[in-house]
Amino acid sequence: MHDALSILPPRLRDSRSARSVGVQPLLLHANHHHNPFPFFCVDSAFSEDQCAVLEALFLRTNDWQHRDGAFYRCSLCDVTKTIPASFQAEILARMREITRLPLVDRVDVTAQRMLPGHVIGIHSDRPLLGYEIARLVVQLNQEWQPDHGGVLELFSSPEGKAVFSVDPEYNTAFGFTLHADSYHGVTEVTQPRQTVVFNFWHIANTPELAAYVQALFANLHFSELPAALDPVASSAESILPEDTTFRAGTAAVALHRLGYDEATIVTGYRHSAGLADCDTGDTETDAAVLLADWMAYLYRDSFDLAHWNILRNKLNRVEKFTRLQPAWQLCLPE
Ligand SMILES: O=C(O)CCC(=O)C(=O)O
Ligand SMILES: [Fe+2]
């Protein structure tokens, strides 16, 4: 596998191949915004050398995956392996500073190309189980003009009007934290648009956690739950929405599969259905119920930073019980 430097002209390649690309700090001046959701913009995001590396990706890439849904029309290519590791490490370090998020040592990079007629409808990219938590979107459109389209628009709801617009000008970057309400879209383009998207993972929503949670809930059957839960679940189902009782049932399955007894499973169900606080006085029961509830939430819904912080505060300084250790380590890594 060649790296992206190998297709640069020899004049550029010779002086740069042995060291990190770029001399000036990248993403130097991040302008933070909080509406409609937290994001930041950077002008002159990268050095000339770094831009050359990113632009080169579009010359060598020919295995594009085409998305041509009604609301999502663009072409994508995973270019992670072609970005020099030192460049990735620099971007990751700077993203940690800018977002103040605990990001894992992993960066996935996608080249995105839009051709005339392509458009990306409004979506939120909410971080499902194991998905990335933050993105950096870098624009590489020389001589961009307003009539070329391809403006990134931010929304406070999927139905509303754009609250903020980001022109895809050359060497500008847009970074954001993904969550259930980070609604955005890209207007239709009339000229080709080139973008490189860097993806970053939160330490508590890793692909490893996703594998653990998927395995924990594999072949989910509520029929495996103990009969002692039946009257509790029946009465909950008669008064609560299906989403709520489904999540409570899922949390109960987690406790069952982790080897907890009937009483703990019933307590966990009642807690996740919102019928009782988690305050049994037994530290292991309370910790197990909270972790099962969180994993059921991740499985049914998506990673949510505010919820995760609440869980972390509740379990801070609590002993990591043996039976819970693998889940604990993945949900609340040190
Ligand atoms: O191309 C862009 O400006 C943004 C694309 C997008 O939706 C994303 O990276 O999440
Ligand atoms: Fe998106």
C-alpha cells in the first residue's frame, strides 16, 4: 500500500516524505458556536502540504461507493489507510483539545464526492451503539462560488429552516459532536464538491462495546425471564408505552444473562420502566441495575453524553464487582 505522499510530484515528495506533513499547527483557530448544536469552524485549517495530501486522495481514489437515495446522494470512499499515521495523530490530538472529549486512538477517514445533482437531506447522525461521536469535515473546493451549491446547513429540528450555513470554501473545516439533535444537510450541488470527513470515537461508545452489547442481547427473548417478573411486566405494559416496557425488558435480560437473581431482575425492570428509583441499599444490585439500564438504552437508542455523565457520577468510586467487570470496563473505561 502506498501512502498519499507517493502520488505527489517528486519536488513536494522528496522534502516531506520523511517527516510529518505540515509545519504550522493544524486547526489553529477554532470558532465555537452553540446554536443549533455545538460545532466549530476553522478557516485556513491546514498547511499547503496537508491540503495537497488531502486533495491527492481524490486523484487516486476510484473505488467510490455510490449512495443514491432520494435524500442522500453522494459518493464515499474509505481512505483511512492512505492518510499518513503522523497526520492522523496530529488531527486526533487537536480534536481532543478542541472538543474536550475523551476520544479513543482511532481515526476513520472518508473521502466524499458530490457531483451535480447530488444533495444530502436533513439528518442527525445520532451516535448509535459503536458509532463515532465527533466529526471533522474538511472542504477542498478551489474557487467555490455560491451558485455551485453544496452549502452545509444546520437545523434545530428536521422540519425547520436552516439556522446556520457553512460555505464549502477551500481549506475550511467544520467540526461537531454528534447527537440525537445535530440536524444538518447539504444543498444540491451544481459543480463537483470534494470533502474529507474524519471520524472520532468516544472511549465509552467503542466498536468493542458494541460487540459486547450485541452479544449480550443476541437472540433477545423475553420468554427467558423468570416467572416472578410476569405480574410486574403485565401491569407495566397496561400503563406504559411499548418503548418503555421494551427497554425495561431488555435491561432485565441483561441482568438475567449476567447471572443475577429474580429479585435483582425485578428491581432492574422496575427501575428501567421508571417505576422505582435505584436505591436498594445493596451496592452491587444498584450498580448492576444501572449498568443494565445503560446497556439497554444504548442498544435501543443511541449514545448520549449527558446520560453517560450521570451514570459515571453515580458509579464513580463504586467497587467494580467481578460479574460486572467486562461491561464496566467498556461502559466506564478509566
Ligand atoms: O459534506 C458535508 O458538508 C457534511 C456531510 C455530512 O453530513 C457529515 O459529514 O456528517
Ligand atoms: Fe451528516
